Amino acid sequence: QSMDSTLHYIHNDSDLSTNSSFSPEEERKSKVQDVVPQDLLDQYLSMTDPSRAQTVDTEIAKHCAYSLPGVALTLGRQNWHCLKDTYETLASDMQWKVRRTLAFSIHELAVILGDQLTAGDLVPVFNGFLKDLDEVRIGVLKHLHDFLKLLHVDKRREYLYQLQEFLVTDNSRNWRFRAELAEQLILLLDLYSARDIYDYLRPIAFSLCADKVSSVRWISYKLVSEMVKKLYMASTPTFVIDLMNELVAKFCRCHKWSGRQTFVFICQVKCLFICILGVLG
């Protein structure tokens, strides 16, 4: 009866992370479930023990992190309390490979847990990954759209201020990082309003169009093209007019041939060219 009451409390408490008054016995009970054999789960949870990493396998924490979404899917979101502490321990692991593994799968875990648990337990970890090494940041960047689309609109808008930070990397020669950013921004156009696109995504897109690496610039041309079409379809025509005037001023009338060539590449999409003719007359 005591165990049942503890499980009932755990399943219905929406903010377990703030309760640090559990006794060791209650802590043990909090990790009890009836989906898989309890000994098997206890063995998995013990993988984050530092002594095991030193005496058994130095890669054991990475293997644990790799398997965590599968374990969470098997147990179900109602048993997330069994894995929460282990996940937070892995997310703060000293090995960047462990954190990188979690960063690449955090969007999958968000689907399993749902919006409420994601907002409470995964968003803080996600924010930490955004400030981590590039090897970890690339994990959240590659699935940035997949994660942000699961958040509430107001929470999603908070990340508009941080997108600019992806332009800065530990190694400036890491052009694949910026290319991935351009790819993700194309997908993010569907998640934000016309004003947000103009105010926050437009400056990043123009910066990427002037990148030193041609592969980044080619993806950025597609980004700007999609941005023009998105703003053209919006109810407020002011944004697309201002964007087109900026394109003409920066590229079409550029004194360098490379700038004028950029304008041609951006306009190579037929429907975009029709939009330009319609906006500029």
C-alpha cells in the first residue's frame, strides 16, 4: 500500500524536479515500474555510476545515452520519473561524446514525453546544449525544427533571439555548421509569423548569403527565395516590399559582379521571379 501510494503521487505530481525531500527509500520506490523486469531497469540505471565507467567500460555512459530514447519509449511517458535523474546525469557528463549523443536524440525524446514533460524537463537540457561545444551544438541544430515545433508558440519565440548565435562557431572553418543552419531556417519559416521572419530570420539569411564558402551561399539563396515567397503570401505586404527593396539595394545594384550574380541566383526560382515582378512593378 505504501508503494502504491508513492507511485500514485509520482504519476500525478507535475513538478517532481522541484521536490528534493525524498528519503533514500522513497527515491528507490520512485524508480519502480511494471513494464519491464525491475532488475533489468536497475542494471541500466546503474550505468551512470562513475565507478562502473572507470572499472568496466569508459564508453558505458555513451552507450547508456544512445539507448535512452528506446528505454523511454518502452517504459512510456508515465514512467519517465524512472529515467529523469539518469537523463540529467548524462546531460551533464564530462565527456562531450555523451552529451552529443543526447543532443542528437532530444527531439525524439520530446515526441515520446509530450509537450508538458518536454517543457519542464527537456527544455532546460536543450538550452544547455545550445551553449555547449560545437560537437554538441550540431546535434540540436540538425533537429532544431523537429524540437521547436513541439513547443508552445510563446516558448518557441524565445529561441528567435538565440538563432543569431549559431553563426558563431569555435572554428570559423566549420562551414558545415552554417550550411546546416541555413537548411534549418528554411524549415523554420513555417513556424513563425511574417514579422518574426523579417525581424529575426532575414538578417541571418543575408549574412549567410555573403558567406565565404560557396556551399553555404547556395543553400542561403534557396533560404532567401523561400523567405520571399513566404512573405509574399502573408496578409501584410509591407514586409515583402521592404525585403525586395533590400535585395535590390544589396545585390542587384551591387558594384561587384558577385553581388549581382547573387541576385540572379536568388531569382532563379520561376515563381519567385514572378513575385519580384509583382512587387517591384
